[in-house]
Amino acid sequence: MKTKFISLAVIPLFLSLSACGDTWGQRAVTGGGIGAGAGLAVGALAGWPLIGPALVGGIVGAGVGAATTPGGGAR
């Protein structure tokens, strides 16, 4: 069970890193959307109330999306 929980907790982090967009604002919005969706999925799978994980995922995703550079990653 612990392994399942850890893997479910790491998935939103990786998804939030895949935010896309050309501007800082676009990356923040897409990262927030991805993070909120991932947080919602984790909350549903774990049986938690849904609003908390969705809010946390959205905030973390927006922060990570805003912190990335356009086209992020190695080229």
C-alpha cells in the first residue's frame, strides 16, 4: 500500500513538469490545470475529499509551470 501511495503522490509532480506554453502566464495556467487534474485524480483514488488535493495540485502545478522555461528540457 505504501508503494502505491508514493507512486500516486509522484505522478502529479511529473505531470506538472510537462506544462506547455510560450509565455510565463501560459505555462502557469497549463501547469495549474495539469496539477489540479492530477491532484483530483490522486484524491479520488486515495478516497480523500476532492477539493484539497485539487487545490494543492493546482497551486504546485502553477508554480512549477511558471518556473519552467519555454520548451523546457534538453535540446
